[in-house]
Amino acid sequence: PFGAIADKSQFYQMIRAMKSGAKVIAEVAPAYIGQFGPEATKDKINAAIKALGFAEVYEVALGADIGCIAEARDYVENVIHGDKPFALTSCCPSWAMLAKTFFPEVKDQISLELTPMVATARSIKQKHPDAKVVFIGPCASKKLEAMRKTVRSDVDFVITFEELDAIFTARGIDPKTIESGGSLHDATGAGRGYAVAGGVMGAIEKCMKEYYPDEELKCEHYEGLADCKTALLLAKNGKKNGLLIEGMACPGGCVAGAGTLIDISKAKKEIEKMVKASTKPIPPLELKDIELD
């Protein structure tokens, strides 16, 4: 509609960086699977992205793997055995912004762990300090997150699946028919599940059962800003003590983001299949000691 708010595209700046000769590496959010058609497997999407000129392609689910291990430890140490009344997830920037803006009383309960986008980007830049990192995902809010002072040196550009699809079309690249080009830097099923509402909570729950079997995780998840707002109001008033609370601004989770290409129900099914097909269900405990700060 005329006058509607729209996010600003960054793919022109991204293309200029590629043409300058810089090493440009893509990190792809887990909601990618199925977005370019059922025939576009993860290996084909990897090949299609590399055909655009990207040097490497990483799954953002790798950062989610780091996050769910850290979140499980934080919940055990600071909620169950500490003085933190409850814990709020931080991976959805719109949810975190809602909490900080309208419920400042609970902002200290928002996880301080790096979001999957940032954790993956920092991992990449530890290996390739001179590289430019491009986040490719379903979310327009990630463009705002990438502009933060603490993040802008990690994530150089953000484009959505919709924008990536436009670039594929302009270059005549079809992810459905391109020859497979090797595997992505693989993540676990837990990290890949972050793409759907309840997936963050589910990943942390899996890690708790494996690595903290004597501790009980009490958790809830909310999707859609109206329900998220209600949850934060209840938390502020002491009605959610002892809980881990996952919030997703988009009903359905990241698969319902503004930059997606397919129906939410189809996207959820594709994520479920990818999670089940993952070679590893959960990340190793050693990830809790990884240094990315």
C-alpha cells in the first residue's frame, strides 16, 4: 500500500563488495529449506549461493547450536540455582525490542547470549578476519539488529530470502535445477529447529535432558506480538517466575518472516524434515566454552 513502511535493501552494497574483490561469505538462516521449492535441497542452495560469488556458505543454525547450549547452562545456573526470576530468549530482535521498550523492568532477564546470526558471524570472522559476512534470512528486523554498534562489525550486510530470489532470477540461477555443490557447514537438528515457534525452547529442552538430566526445565513459548506482550506483562508481575520464556514476533516463528517465499505450513513441514534428517540431534557440550566475545 502507498506509504507503507518498507525495509531498505542492502544487496547493492553487497554486490559492490563482491566486485571490489573482497572475500564475501554467506550465513543462511535455517528457515531457508523449502523456500526455493521442494527440489532445492540444501546442497543445491549452497551451490546456487556460491554461483553468485560467495566464497563459502555457513548455516546460522551453527550459531543456534552454540546458543542453546549456553541458554541451558544459563537457566540451570541463574534461574534454578541463582537469583534470576525467569529467563527470556533473545534470538528474535522484535521480541527483545518489545521487552526493552515496553517492559524495561524485565530487560535484565533477556539472555545476554549472542543471537545465532551474530554467533555464526563471529565464528566466521575468527577464521576469516578480512571477510565480509552476509546474513541471508526471512527477517527484516535482522537489518536493524545488524546496525547495532555491538553487531555492525560482525554482520556487514543483511538480505532476505525474497531479495536472494530476485538476485537468482536476475542472474539466471535456478536453485531447483543447479548441480549440487557440496554440503553446507553442517549444524545439528536442535539448531535447525530454531526456525519455527517453540524451536528455541525445544532445542534448550533437548540439551537439558542430555547434559543436565537431574534438572527440570519449565518453559513456555509465545508467538505473535499480542501474545508476547501478554506474556511479558505477566512476567513483569511475577506470574512467570522459574520459567524459560521463548518469544517470536511472527506467528509461526521465523518461517513466517516478512522476507519469506512460501506458505507457513509448508515451511514448517520442511523444517521438521530437515531436523529429523540431521546427522546429529544436539550440539556437543564443549560448545559452552567457545569464546566469541
